[in-house]
Amino acid sequence: MTRTIRFAIILSFLSVLALGISTTDVCAKQWARQMFKVTKHDFGNVAKNSLTEFRFDLSNIYMEDVHIASVTSTCGCTTPRIEKKTLKTYERGAIIAHFNTDRFTGSKGATLTVTIDRPYYAQVQLHVKGYIRSDVVFSPGSVNLGTAEEGQPVERTVSVRLYNGGQRILKIESPNPSISVKPVLRSQSYSGSTYDLHVRSEGDIPPGYINDRLLLTLSGSQRKVPLEVAGRVTTGITVSPSALFLGVVEPGRKITKKLVVHGRTPFRVTRVLCDDNSFSAELPQDGIAKRTHVIPVTFMAREGDQTGRVTRKIQIETDTGRTMPELAAHAVISAAEGAN
């Protein structure tokens, strides 16, 4: 058993021992529970057929690989999925809870049981709930802006059907000033009304992922209805992996991993910047513009450096003149062999 997991279990054992209750199951769960940021989520009021999901983020804080064997749900209203089954040290993943708003209405909730079988058996329970409105229907269920290059505006349309004849859209709020929405009343009758929402992302959104939501205020209701907005703005150049884990290294030694930088058209890598000189990168020496560049990145653990995780940011510059998103680089400094 690794030191970190053993220490987590011992702390859990001592805390429940003082309460005079059974410690076997509690201790077995606590080390796994500590990998999750949160274990409960309330979706609130959502529209029928809306894309409604929540990420239960987790991170492997231990030195051994963690393997998620399965995840189950107590209710068909929620379908869970595992983003990544095996997590190495400091790797991140998620259990994604998908609220089935297309098949259910009313107040719903579920308990998700996550089963971990390596390095040790444990189960963690996650909880979700929400209210699916039957009088508000989105089509499609979200605003998918797709992938666009930096500087390129994108527009999409989502239909909103209101089945209460007297109901109206009073206001639509966008937390992102670069995303605007224009509602247009398409039809109206005694049985309800239909709006077209014309959603537009401006060209000033920086590169990266778009994860926003519009908030609809309806007449006769105090609760706002969310509409998810997703997309991605690229520079035309991608970096793999998106987060670089170099590995575990002892003081006085170094470790090297490679980044692959790829573009749709030929380009040159001009500089690789890092906010710590313990990281260094080897630039291509030929100076030739090409679509793919392989860049070795080296981390040097200096004598006297404190053991533990090191996280830094790497910025890649090219001759395209476009700003690329920062890349997170991680390494773990371990105690030298034979050290106390």
C-alpha cells in the first residue's frame, strides 16, 4: 500500500473510531472520496430536451494508478459515463452525469455509485437532482457553436416552444459579452408560442473552449431556465497532449517528454516560454515551416528542491502572429533513493 493512501486511510480510521462506529467501510471509501471536488449537484429548473450535464471532476492524488471499473445509476433519469477509466498520478478525469430531459419530466434525482477496483477496492456515491419542465422545450437541446478559427464569428439558431398560452420570454441574459442572442417570435396561438433564438459569437473570443449558458426569464415564473452554449475557438494550431505530465524524478536528475504541435498550414515555432527555468524546450533547428513540429520538453529537478508536485505554464509562440492557449506542465519531485 502506498504511503499516501495508507495515510489517508489511517486518518479516516482515527476520525470514525472516536465516534464508536464501524470503521471498515468508512475507511475504505474516504481515500477514494478525497479525489472528488464535489459529490452533489442540483441542476435546478431545466427545459425539456435541454442538454443538461454535470462533471464530477476528480484527480488522482496518489502515486499509484487508479482504475474506475464502473458507474451505475439508481434512476433512468440520469445516465452516467466515465471520461477516463485509468488515471495516473495527478491525472484528472470526471464522472459525467447526463440528465435525460428528453424522456422524463418533473422532479427527478439519482445516486451514482462509482466503483474503483485499483489500486484498492472502494465505492463513492454521487448525487444529482433537478426539475424538468414540461412547458418549455428546446430544439436542439443546446447551442453548439462548433469549432471556429480565431476572429471568425459564428451564428446558430435554437427553437424554444412554450406550451403555456400566456407565457412569454421576458429577458435573456448572456454572461459572456462576446455572445449575444436575439429572440424572434415565430408563431403564437392559444396553446402556446414558438421563439427562434439567434445566438451569435463574435470574433473577439480568445482561443480555447466556450462553456457558457444563456439564462431565460419567462413570464409567470421566478426561476430562470438555462440554455447551454458550447464551442471552441482555435488558432488553427493544436498541441498534443493538452496537459503535459513529465513523470516522477529525483533531485539532481531530469526527465524529457515530447510535445507535438500541428497546424492546418505550414508554420514555424519561434519560442517556447515557461515561468520557471527548471523547464526547458528544444526548438526545431532547421527553421523550416511545416505542419507538424515535435518539441522535446525537459524538467530538471535541482538539488534542494522540495519534494512534491510542480506545476508550471508553457506558452508556445509561432510565426502566425496568433496567441496560443497556455499549456499546463506537471512533474513530481520524489525523495532521493535511500533518503529518510
